[in-house]
Amino acid sequence: MRLPSGFDLTYCTNVHAGASWAEARRALAEHVPELRARVAPGGQPFGLGLWLGADAAATLAQPVALAEFRTWLEENRAYVFTLNGFPYGRFHGARVKENVYRPDWTERARLDHTLRLFDLLARLLPAGATPGSINTVPGTYKGFGLDDSARRQIFRHLAEAAAELDKLRDREGRDFVLGLEPEPLGLLETTEETVAFFREFWALPDTPRCAREVIGVTADCCHQAVEFEEPAEALALWRDAGVRLAKIHLSAALRFAPTNDALAALGAFDEPVYLHQVIVGGPRGVGRRFGDLPEALAWARPLAPSARGAEWRVHFHVPLHAAVPPPLGDTRAALAGVFDFLARDPAACPHLEMETYTWAVLPEGLRAARVGEQLAAEYAWTLGELRQRGLAE
């Protein structure tokens, strides 16, 4: 929804199962009218952050499907201003794990998919609305390995994406931006790594000038919190370094002291679909990184609690509106700094997207009976935080 302060707020539809357009379309028809009635009463237009995998995007690109969807958006007073271009294939119901990064930016398929999404976004973005944003993988996954040749290929594909986006801006007369999404164990992971990556990219002779304007970061608050960074500080550092903020994912991670009781409770979050990176912090900062929960648990269980680090952060998106009960906890408190940052600098990033995609794999005590109820509660919580700072009515 468009807020009086100029922000567009949405939830990401990657919470709904369905890699095909038919499945995605059914989920929208089921959930959007109810959500709009609950959180945007009085006929206020309802913003959407669409996740479109490669198969869904190919179908929606067909003229008949696109025309039908545009009619549906108009009838339901909904509009699309951002897309999630990170997951390329199936994202629910089967093992995803590190495959969420495939294809990565070393592969032509990732570039082609991203440009197709921007073409769709240009056709869906309402008249007068700008910018249109899309988030994407952080280059690649460190676990895949990366030599100099692969790194150069990532830069070449991003340079080509920048040139094509510049053409799209000229053709449409509107602004578009691609946001690489730093993530634990991604090529772009920490704030410093991200700044260094962009400075290297900008300095290359083949990088077009427009790259600074059309390629930036999507800041996921969960991801930066897992890195033991304050998300608001990361936003300020990226902004001050000249890295464009494409979109902010409002999200929270698990955090806790690794006692025996906490590790026992953590077992309920060890599920087979998504990658749940773990970062162990100690008195001197980050001590260990694990690619997934089973590795971290196997390492920690034989150890005395004092040898497991002072605190763990786990990449598991937890609901925004409800605290994770002890002995575990969450990083929701860090979002206060993000909202304060936006109140101080509302022009820094206009797109806000709630991204708790884990509803189907949450432990039962954290999962609402229906996903629509959980989404409505997250809207209420987020809007309440924005109202406290004069950013929503």
C-alpha cells in the first residue's frame, strides 16, 4: 500500500506455495482480497510484492495471461511495484537449500530471468508509479566456490543487466532498480564485503556509468542481524558509500545463548526445505559460520555450553508480530533502528517488504492457523511501528 509518507509497503508472495503461474494466481485470488479488506479498508489500493519463478514468469509474459492479470489487479484495487527475483524454481514443499542460489550470476539464465522480470514489471507498474524494484541473489553462494574467472563473469552479467535497465528506463520514462541481496554465506554477505564488491564493480572499464543508478542492494534485516550487524547501521553505510538501496526486507532472525535447553528447542526449527545458516558470536566477535542447522547442532551438542560461543544467530525468518518464546529469542528489536533510520531519511529507500516466507515450516506454536491471519498480524505490527514515527496514518 502507498503510505502518505511516500513508502510503498507490501508482503512478499513467496510465502505462498506455487512455482507455476496458475498456482501463484490461485494464491493471490485466495488471499489478497481478504488481506486488502483487513489492512487497507476504504478502498485504499493494495501493493503487491510478487515472487515469480522462471516458469511463472514465462507464462505471465504471454499477452492473454498478462491482460487477465492486469484486469484482476484493477478489479481488486491492487498494484505491483516490486518483484522477488531471488528463487528461480520451486520454493516450497521440497528440498531447496543451497539450490535457491541456482542459477547464480555466473550463468546466463540468471541474467535472462532477471531481464524478463523487469520487462513484466514495466508492464505491471501503475501509471505514474516509480521506481520499480527487483531483488536477486547476492552474486553466488560461497559454498559453490568462486575463482577469478567466475567473478569476472558475474561482473560482466551485471554490467549487461545495467545497460539493459538503462534502456528500459529510457523507453518507459520511469526508474527501475535491481537489488543484490546480501545473505549469510553469499558472495555478498557482510556490509563491508558488499561495499567492496560495488567499488570493484564500479571501477571496471566495462561497467556502464548507469550501474550506480540501476544496481544496488536489497537490505534484508534478518540477514544483517544474523551477521551480528545492526541493520540500520548497514543501511546507513551502504547509503553513504553510494550504494543504492533498492528495497528493505522487514524480517527477523533467531538469536539465543546456546544452552542445552536452547539447543533442544532449536531442533524444532531444523527442517529439510530451506538453508538455515548459523553464525556463532563470542567475546571477540564472530567465531564460526555454519552452512546449515544440522552442522551447527552436530558441532555444539558434545560441547559444554561455555564452549559453544556467547550467542547464536540463525537464518530462519520468524514472524514480525510475535516474540519467539524462551529459551530462544529473535532479532525483532533491531527493526526499531530501521524504522528510526527511515524516519530520519525517508528518501533513502521507498520500498518496504515483509518477508516471512517460512510460514509452512514454522514450529506449530509460532504458526497461525491460516497464513492470511499471520500476514494480517504482521501488517498490523509493521503499520503500528510506522505510525509511532509518523510514517503511516
